Amino acid sequence: MKPSSEHDAAVYTTRIAALHGLLRAAGAGGAILAPTDQMRYLSGWSEHGHERLIALFVPASGEPTFLVPKMNAPQALTNPAGIQDVRGWEDETGWAGLATEVIAGWASSETILVDDEMQAGHLLQLQEALPAVRWRSVGPSLAVLRERKSHGELDLMRRSAEITDEVYSATIKELEPGLSENEVQHIISLEYRVRDTLPSFSLVCFGPNTALPHHSSGDRRLADGDVVILDIGCHWHGYASDITRTVAFRRADPNAAEVYRVVHRAHTAVMEFAKPGVTCESVDASARSVIESAGYGENFVHRTGHGIGLSTHEPPYIVKGNPQKLEEGMCFSDEPGIYLPGRFGVRIENIVTVTGSGVASLNAAPPTELEVVG
């Protein structure tokens, strides 16, 4: 599939111009982005510098500058945004002098916003070089831009979701007694590879391990009657997918089937309640109230959802205490769960996008009853 116009230079020009306005509104002289999804959002390019600084300097007015190790300059010049001011620094001289030089050209540098994921060591060097600057997070400003997806972004997210649905369907057919969690992870990786991508993550959980929301897959082998959780996702041309499915292998425990119904009702409650103008915390409450009413409130141990786009986890967060209101174009996970320690857990997750009147799922609908496979 050919990448959409999301990769055209004009898209990045528009995003940088929007950031210019937010920087001026924040009274900031500029922003410094590390090689993260923030940098990719603004330029279409990022590359891990390991201990070396790679950064995108965006002034409140004017053209951005890449500051990279000299050996990375050729790659930086290929950035889809067409940013041509690429300055390479050398190991023997370091980058602090060049960074100070770039910032000195900004109209104001009393306040500078920095990437939330910048290495602490790099930020400490910036603070030492420019002690009079007030350093603030750029995250809230970029969230304003990134939360609402364009039609092009949604097209890529739909394909990412479709691929992950396909991988799940293919993997579940390959479950056999005695397979380990790690072996199923390998199957998932192969299924993504034949679809021209790789897994961003894959959590495979059998039996009591399903009661651990972030279990690290291991050597446990699949047995009849096990509850199975697969939590998988990928990136397609930069955009993330993320689903969770819970099934029973060969036979379903009646209690697990009952818990599944509760979680499915909570998942459905989000789909029916969420729409533009409602708060993230009220969406969380719509799922949580279903689970609490069924007597499992203390077993729902995480938020109902997280935003998703270039990053698998990004704003908006569907969690108690977040008064942010949903807006059309936002995307987030709908993933309530119930976890009974030492026994089993159930989680159901789809990615949804906010429409003009509600939400629409990017993934196929989950089964209404606990599915028995194998």
C-alpha cells in the first residue's frame, strides 16, 4: 500500500506552522524535539542517536534546524518535511556550542519547550549551557496538534488496525496444546512479517498469567481449559494499532464466561457513551460503573483507555481525573478488564475514533460471548 499524503512535505509545513502559533501563545522562544514520535510528527524523520544528541530545534518563528552527529547529517537531509538546515556536530567538539548558537538566533529564548522524552543527560547539558532559560514541556502543545487525526492519518490507522485483526485471526487458528507463550509470540511475529510489517509488541498470556495485565510472555505451555489473552499491535507507515482478545482454549470455565460478559458490557458501554463533548473521566466511569455493579470493581486495575496515533500510548487518556473533553478525530483504546489473581483475567480492547455523533471502531467487533478455540 502506498503511503498517503500524510507523508507529503506540505503536511509537515502545516504542522510546523501550527506549532509556531502555539509556541508564541505559550510565550516560548522555541521547542527542542528529541528523536521521538514528536520529531516524526513534525518532520517525518527520526533516528536514534543512542548517547549522541539528535534534535530538531523549532523556533517560534522561522525555519527549523536539525542538530545531529556529523555522520547522521546525510540521513537527516532526507527528511520528508524538506528541512534543509542540518548542522552536524563532531564527537571531539560536542554539540553544546552549536545548540547555543542556534538558540541565540531565536527572537526570544527566555522560555524553551523540550521533548518530554529527551534524555535527561541532554537536558542537563542544555540547562548548564543556558542557565537563564526556563525549560518547560512541549508535550501539552503538541498534544493539541496530534490528538485530532486527519483523514490521511485515519486511513493509515484503519489499515494498521485491519492488519492486526488479520494477524489475530490467523494466530488463534494455530493454537495447539503444549505451545508456549513465547512460541505463540513467534507465530504472531511471522504473521506480521507476511503482511509487510513487524509487531510493535505482543503480550501472550495463558491460564493464571492472564490475571497479570502486563505479563511478560514466557515458557508456560497451553493446556485445555486455559483462558488466553493476546494483546498485539503494529505500526503501518508510522501509525499504531492495538487490540486485546480473550478466548478459552478447548473449553470455557463458566466463571470466566460470566466475567467475559461483564467486560463486554463495559466495553459496549464506552462505545455507546463516548461522543464529542463528553469528558475522558466520564467515559472511564461508563465502563467502570458496569464492572463495579457486577462486584468486580477492585479487579479493574487500570484506566479504560489511552490515545493512539504515531505513538501506541499518547493523549487523550481515558482515566478518572482527566476532565479533557473528547473531540472529533481523536482516537483511543476501549479496553476494560477484570483480573482475578491466581485464576484468570479478561480484557477486551478495540481502537475507536471519535465521529461527529459518537465513536466508530477501527477494529472488527469482539465476540459477545467468551469464544472457545482449538
